[in-house]
Amino acid sequence: MFLVILSRPRKETTMLATQAPNAFYAQSGGVTAVINASALGVIETAAAYPNKIGKIYAGQNGILGALREELIDVSLESREAIQGLMTTPSGAFGSCRYKLKGIDENRAEYERLIEIFRAHNIRYFFYNGGGDSADTCQKVSEIGEKMGLPLQAIHVPKTIDNDLPFTDNCPGFGSVAKYVALSTQEAAMDIESMCATSTKVFILEVMGRHAGWIAGAAGLAAHEHGDAPHIILFPEIAFDEARFLAKVKETVERSGFCVIVASEGTQTADGQLLSGSTSRDAFGHVQLGGLAPKLANLIKQAHGYKYHWAVADYLQRAARHIASQTDLDQAFALGKAAVDLAMEGKNALMPTIERVSDTPYQWQIGTAPLDEVANREKMMPKSFFSDDGFGITAEARRYFAPLIVGEAYPEYANGLPVYVKLGKHLVDKKLPPDARW
């Protein structure tokens, strides 16, 4: 249980504001500990342009909110609730896994969007998500022009996977990296204290479909040579069972225990996922999971060691209570930058983070064209992997380290965080419902 602040309606914006074209914001894909900070950046910045932006609408459950004409009037949320977005995890407006097909494949989807946007005088489109969301944002921009409704579509980057191209890192990743590094460090202390007579192997399974950024960040838990994690498994490096089992045995014999962090996308040289999953999500991605128990069984059969395993799963991306201040600052800044770009007349862009220096850590906002961002993934560079492929290099540590810096604790009451819950007041529908959505 956690304490929530319920939103109460407040006065509508002025008539002057409603005369300007409206903005639509939506959240997409897997949520993060700081995605709502990006929402706040969009909302606050849009409100600072009353002569250019009228109403700010949010899609209830992402792009589906537009297709279903379920538009949340942000002006009816209390000021306290809106400000509380800064410290509230998950997607406050509701997210979705729904990928628009190609314009030629299903033109009806795009026609429906444009009809909704036209009916509600929406001219600005801010879509907060990962690579698939960038693709949607690009397509919406294109179809608006083709159908005579000019839209300024700006993608607000977000993904814990940290795999968007052109940006140094992605909002949401820094907080997950902090959670995973911290959890690895604490679990290692637990195992070490008991390994003489009990558990000798601990496996933490983390997210990461094709790129091992999250698993790599666990390497920050090691302060000295030989510290846990002793083995990190990356999707980019082919899994070799014999080498893996030999490394586990060597580590246990040397240190008394072995801590392993495994990316869910770990695969063999022929591309077979160790998890063996075959089901797919709405984006067409293989549904991953089940790697940790499989690795544990391999170790048990080969060496007989007692083991424990855990799956970070949603916990890693919902852990707002230990979010990175750096991550929070960047999430808000990119939401703000998206609106500023639209006000400059820009279209089909994604604001990015450009690293200026490692020490002291400095960054600035850049931009990238959506047609080059959409459906592309950024893998960890080879220079980030240790020679044996089971760890990270000093270069990788320099990259990861500043992203987890700073504590951004939410307010607490009775021992639990105070998180907001929005009222989500929907505007009146102007078009007939469409049963397809």
C-alpha cells in the first residue's frame, strides 16, 4: 500500500488559451520511475506558451487514448497532483503497447487519429516512449501533412533499455541502473555472509532484450577487483555453457560464492534465447523471462551448488524511492525541450542528451531526426566488455557512473512514499465511437 493524493478539478484555462491550437501528450511502452517527470516537463512548458498552446490533452493509455477519443483534460487536475508527477513512478496517464501499422497497411488508423485531432483542434503531438514510439511519432507527422492537418510531432525519449540511437543515454535508464547496482551489492553481501554453510550462487535476472546496458550497470556494484558481480551475461556476447560453468566453479572455489547478473536476452551463438520463450507482445517482441531458473539448474546439475535466484522485472523500473537525481533531471529537461522545439517550429525530431564531459559530468540537449531514430537499437560498444566477456571495463564504468548519481527521494508519510493519482477527467467526445479500438 502507498499513500496517494487524489486530484480535484480546478478552474479551466482562460478563453484566450482555448483559442490557440491544442496539444496532445501520451505515454507508450514500458513505463519507468521518471517518465512522469517528462510529462511534467511537457505540461509546465506548454502552459508557459498560452498564446500558442491552448488545452493540453493526454491520451488515456497512450495512443489508444487518441484512437478511442479518450482525451484527459490536464487543466482539470489539481496543481498539487500535477506537481506530484515529478516524484511518482509508472505512467500516470496510462501507457500501452500498441504499434501503428504502416500507413499503407492500415490507413484507417491514421485517418481516425487525424479526425480526432481535427475535432479537438490538436496541432501538437508529443509521444513519450522508445524506438517503436519514435516510429509512431514519425508516421503521425507524415499522415498529418498528407491529410491536410499540419502537425508538429516531437518524440520524448524514454526507455530503461537505454538503446535509442543518437542520445548518450535514455531517461529511465539511470534509475534502473541505480536499482540494479544497489540490489546486486546488497544481495552479494547477504550471500557472502552465508556462503560457508548455505547458498553459494545467486542469480539476478534483469531486463535487456538485445542490449546489455542494464546488466552492465550492475558492474558498478564492484568497488575492488574480485567484488560481485562476478559474472555478467550480455545479449551481445554469445553464451558458452562450458565457459560459464567453469567460471562459476572457479569463482566459488576462490571467493566462496558467486553472484551472477544475467540479461534476459542472453542467447547462444546461433541466436537461440536461453529463456526459450516463443510468445510475442503487441509490438511483435518475444516475451522474455525464465532465464534465471534455467541458469540455476545448469549450475546445480554441473556443480551441485545451492543457489537462489531473483527476477528484477517490474521492480527495477518502478523503484522511484531510489531514483537517480541525474535521471530525474534529464527526464524533465527532455519533456521541456520537446515543447520548446515545437514552439520553434520544429517537427519530426527527438530531443537528445549529449554528454559534454565525464568528470565533471556535464550534458546538454541536442536533437535527432525521427526517420533515423525509429526502430533502431544502440548496443553496448565492444570496448565496454571485459576481455573474458563476463564483466565491464573502466571505460564502461566511466559511462555508467554519473548516470546513477544523486538521490531524489519522494516525500514519505507513515513510512511509505506519497505518490499522486490523477483524476483523469475525459473531455466530451465529438465523434461516433469506433469498435475497432
